[in-house]
Amino acid sequence: MSSKGSVVPPYSGGLDTSCILGFLKEQGYDVIAYLSDTGQKEDFQEAPTLRTKKVFTEDASREFVEEFIWPAIQSSALYENRYLLGTSLPRPGSASKQVEIYVSHGTTGKGNDLGRFEMPEFYNRFKSRNHLMKQAKQHRIPIPVTPQSLWSMDENFMHITPPGLYTKTQDPAKALNTPDILDIEFKKGVPVKVTNVKDGTTHQTSLELFVYLNEVAGKHGVGHIDIAENRFNGMKSRGICEAPAGTILYHTHLDIKAFTTYREVRKIKQGLGLKFAELMYTGFWQSLECEICLPL
């Protein structure tokens, strides 16, 4: 059978994106998997086992922190007063690379990506996660789930949605009793330096700073939430999110604004931050309305 052409689905290693690889091959496409490294603990050396025509991997770590996490911190973006947008923030950067050839997707059946594109043929065929697992097994594509543990894990520098209770963070009941005192320096709303006052540890590059804050805040149990959120399609979704560094920076920047921002200006910035969070959550990063919500 002649090829219908090349298609480049983004691959995260989860059940949904793993299954779409085999599905697209069945439809006659040459499949090229795209993997964007935004801080997840994946073994990228195993990518060739995906049995696709080609696997393209890219380290987008610094870009993710500086071009997406920093604007979210500057804007004090918080979706529904709880969620720091850990899943939403890496998507635009990954998509901008993926679309250079063709677009396909393997989004979960209740994800916000449904507001962007649909594939009814895929929905009609795979009615549950058990069906998806059989598809991946048939095409010998490695997946991180089992019939006993059905749920994948979303991870990047900003957050993790663990299958268990604690991954990036420590249980507060078991956390350290002795505090770490951090001195965080901001410039135009962006963190530029962190110093641990107790031991003198200092980090100034964006990536090192964020990784260090994840480590220190996590061991003190900071940034662990159990939430129910409203998805773009109206569904309720409950999940555990851990975002240690993001939580520290969100609240630190909020306190700085309390000291430095005029009352009426602060009200306007709060409104823009709420709108930015909503637009980012629903996938409107490239929209004009999102552009005017971004910090200058």
C-alpha cells in the first residue's frame, strides 16, 4: 500500500500518544514521533523502540522555563484559583515544532485539546483505555500503564500529576522540621537569582534556579494539591498536581506586587492574570487576546 504521506504526532510516552502511533501506521501514514524534553524523566535513548519511521527529540527545557513559565509567573496565572497550568504551559512550544510538517494528535478523550481538533474515526474505534492498551500491545509500543494501573503521568519542570500521592513533594507529615531560608531576586517580574541563606547555595541561570527550587520546596512538602477542575469541554476532572518551584515563585511574586503595585493597577493586573490563565488552559496561546494579556 502506498503511503498517504508523513505525519508527526507529538509523543509523551503516555497511553494515548503511544496508541496513536500504531493507529496512524494502520491508516497508511509514515509516522515520525516528536518528543519534546521539558523536564520529564523519560529515557529518550529508548525512543527507537517506538517502531516508527523516525523519532525526533528536542531539548526544549530552557525555552520552556523562559518563554512559558516566566510569563505565567509574571502574570500570576492561576486557573480556577488552584492550578498553575503545568500541563498547559509546555504545549505551545511543542506544537510550534510539530506543525512544521503535518499535524496529528493522540490527546486523551477528555483533554482540552478537543477544543482544537477532533478525530472521530479514532474515537469510534477505541472506546476505553483497555482498548488503547490492546492497540499498543499489538504494535509492540511500550506503554507506562497496566490493567491494574490505568493512568499515565504528566511530568515536566513545572509540575507532575503522579499516579500516587507524592513524587516531587514530600508528605508534610514526614517533611523536614528545620527550615530552608531562600533569598529570591526578581527583575521585571522574572526570578534571576536564588540563594539559600543557610548554606550559601546560589543559582542564577533560569533552568538551574527552577530545578533547585523544585528540589528545596519539594522536600518541605510545598506545592502539593488535590483539585477538581473544569475542562474546556465542560467535564469535571479530579487530579493530584505537584508544582513545588511554581508554587514558591507564584506566592513570592504575589507578595512583591503587594508592596510595589498601585491599588488600581493591581486590580487590572489581577484581571489580566485570570484571563491569561483561562486562555492558556484552553489552548489560545497564539490568540490576539492572549497577546494583550502577556506581561510587557
